[in-house]
Amino acid sequence: MSKFVKDLITKELTLRLKNIDGVGVINPRGIDAIKNHGIRRRLHEKGIRMMVVKNTLAKRAVGDGKLKGFDKLLDGPSAVIYGKASISTIARALLEELKKDEKLELRGMFFDGEVYVGDKGVEQVSKMPTREEAIANILGSILGPGKKLAGAIKGPGGKLGAILKTIEDKAKEKEGAPAAA
């Protein structure tokens, strides 16, 4: 491959990985074209992309960006899995693909300067909450005590109102009973 072609590929990789916070890496060896297409299609439906990269060009493309250090996962043939989806979504998608094809070798995940190696690393990342799940947990934590307080304040007032309503209904019954007789 000429230097000119390598530079073009490096620029393209740099553009694709510029705003990416984390990636997954798999070994594409042993995946035939039909399986490769199926994996890419299923990942694409979730907003995730897969590209087979030359390790040296990927290292050069990342440079000192957010993905600096992910080259520890690049050993032999490598396919980089990335997307705008959260890193745990990517990990969950990779685990689903592993269930469909046991031959798939997961090298690991990289995000936030940390490397999670192998199947166990991918599984560990998949258990982390996505951004939306984390926001929901925080909102639940914030709103939970408020709901309990509102219930505690409303509860006795509701009971008192029910008692007064019962007394009022009985008083109306007593007034209506002698008039009917």
C-alpha cells in the first residue's frame, strides 16, 4: 500500500473516530462474508458500525484523541465496533452476536481511558447503565422521597375527610328518616 493511500485511509479513520468516546474490538478471523454481513446489518439497526482496520493505521488515526490507549486491544486482525450509542449498548450488542456465533472472538472494550479485556470485560461493560438508564435512576432517587412526603401529608388529611364525609352522610340519613316516617 502506498503512502498516499495510507494517508487517505488514516484521514478517513480519523474523521470516523473523532467524536467517538468508546469502542469495542473483535477478531474478524473465521467470520465468512454472510455472517459478516449479518453482524453488520444487526449492528447498523442499533446505530452501531463495524469496520475492519489495519492496526498501525488505526493507532495513527487515533493519535492523542479520546481513544488514545485503545491500541492495547489491537493484536492481529481487528474490527472496531463504534457508534453514537452508549458503550454499554455496544457491549450488549456484541454479547448478543456472541450468542448467535460462538466462534466470534471478543477482544474487549475501551472507553474513558480504561481497557476491558476479553469476554469478561465486555460483559462487565454491558452491565453498566446507559445514559438514559442513569438519568432515570437519578430522577427516581430525587422524586422518591418527595412522593413519600406527599403521601404522608395527604394520607391523614384523606382519612379525616373520609370520616367527616361518613358523619355527614349519617346525619343526612337521620334527617331524612323521620321525615319519611
